[in-house]
Amino acid sequence: MRLHNTSQLAGFAKADDLAYFLEAILAIEYVHEPRLAPSDELLNGLKKAKSIGWREFERGFLRLMDERRAAETLDRNLFASRSALLCSEATAEHCHRRLVAEHLAARWPDEDIRIVHL
């Protein structure tokens, strides 16, 4: 759910590390899906430049998800078994993984989606 999955945000966040640990610990395959990531512009506006607040980020990110047609173009089979959306935010309140989960659940009403924030 990151555009750039080679940076070390927290712990073992690089793609190769994630793939290894997800497989070794949980038998989960790692899939890098940039369509579910915020754009550099949105993320930088929120985190680095602090030129936008959370509400503006949320509106912009959801608009971006619609523009990317994420719910229409994602392979639903990726979510056929237990799935985890990962990012570096400590809580779901101000996190794009929550926005993605809610966006997909709203657009896939025929799927049995249960969102649990860990």
C-alpha cells in the first residue's frame, strides 16, 4: 500500500523483508499494490510540508482511489483469504489503510469483508 516499498519506514518495512516475514510467520504472500497508496503529492502535503490537514488528505485520497478505479480493477481473489493491509501508522484513525478497507468494503457489498484494526 506504498508507492515506494524499498524505504525503511519502521522495523522490517522493506519489500523483501516483508515478503520473508509474512511468509515465515503467517504463511501470507506479500503483494505490493501501489494503486492503494497515496500519491507523493498527498503524502508530502500531509507529512512533510504540512500544507494540508487530515480531512483534505482523506478527500484527496478517496478521490484518487476513484480515479484509479481501484475497487473495479483490483483482483478480488487477492482478498479471498485472510488479508492484511500494512502501513506505518500506529492507529487507524489517521491512516490510509483504514480508508482503503472502508472504500473496498463499501464498493464490494457482495463480499464478506470484516475490518479489524490491530
